[in-house]
Amino acid sequence: MKGQSIRTSVILLECVVFRGGAGTLRTNSKGFEPRMKKTILLLCALVLTVAAGHAQESRQDVSISGSADFAPQVNGNSVQKNTSMTLGFVASYRYMLTPRSALELNYGYAQNRQYYEVFGVSQGGIHTLQHEISGAYVYSRNYGNYNPFVEVGVGAMIFHPLLDEGTFQLDAKQNTNIGALFGGGLAYEISPSFDIRAEYRAFLVKTPDFGLPGDVFKTNRYEIISSPSIGIAYHF
């Protein structure tokens, strides 16, 4: 955006210089028509309008962030679930509709262990790959180099059990649960092309039960998976 403003200023300066030159030409040449000057000024105004509009065109960015994923203890239906905290990442693509509004696509990845107790008896854990695929609407403001934003959207959280030594329930099956994404953060512009982006992201989703026989792990509860993240974004 700063580069566009500079180009707009250059065009304005050229128009002012050209206007001055046209006035000099009229003074030195009695045949110069006044309507020619008006035509030049009209063209300058048109060019400035186009340049200003181009400076406000939609922009795109991609970002990659490291995240720390955690979820609260969930209790329901005589089942208690605890989730280990783990590190992951979030990759995003954002398309600006207006200078303040954007649409965003996200992919998040993390690994964790989900521990279950049924009627107070430990059932071991399930080593889980956790994938987020989501879309969101983003609203942002601009205060110099600081750009706070909030977002809300929908998506799917995929809980995929790894059948290894970290999983005690070997008949666990993949769950794909639809949920809601919300959050907010702050982007700090370090150059016209790059910014540092810090954000708190949260995903409201039904607690996975991994499709075990007899619904042994079904809590019938929802949980909020929190994913504070920090990373870098590239604008183009």
C-alpha cells in the first residue's frame, strides 16, 4: 500500500508540472486553446482516480505460524477426557475483499494424546493426529504498522488415531467433527511485504469418541481447543 501511495504522489507531481508547462506554452503561443488545458487536467484527474482505486485493490497473503494446542478437561456421561498440550502449526491464505474485510482459509496440524476414564477407571490414551480445515471472515483495522483483527468461521476438526504404542484402544476410528472457529490477534508490519502475526485461535467442536463399540468414550459434550500462535505473513 505504501508503494501505491508513492506512485500516486508521483503521478500528481507530474500532472502539476505538466499543468505548469501547459500554462507557459499558452503564454508563449497565442494559438494554444484553453480547452486543451482543460483536457489535460481532466486526464490527470482520471489517472489519479485510477491510481487511487488501484491502491485500494484487494490484496492476498499467506502465513505460517507455530501454535501451542490445548483443551480443557471434559466430563459427561460418566466419562472424563483429558488432552495433552502439544505444539503444532497453522498455515493460512487470506484474500482481502476491502481494506478491512478478508476471507481466510486455514489448515492446522498437531499431535496429542487423549486420555479417558470411564466410571473413574482409566482406559489409557489414544495417540491422535489432529487436523483443522477451516474458513473464516476476518475484520481488521490499521493503526500505522499495527493491524489488530478478529475472525469467525466454520470448519472441520479431524481426529485420526495412530495405532502405535501410545494408543491402548486399537479399534479406535477416525472422527471428523464440524465446529466453529473464532479468535483475534495483532499483525505488525515489518515491511510492505512481511508482517509478524500473533493470534489467539479457538475451535469449538464436539469431543471425539473414536467410534468405539458401545459408545464407551462418548461424553456428549463440546470442547474448546485453544491454539495461540505466532508466525510470519507474506503479502502479494
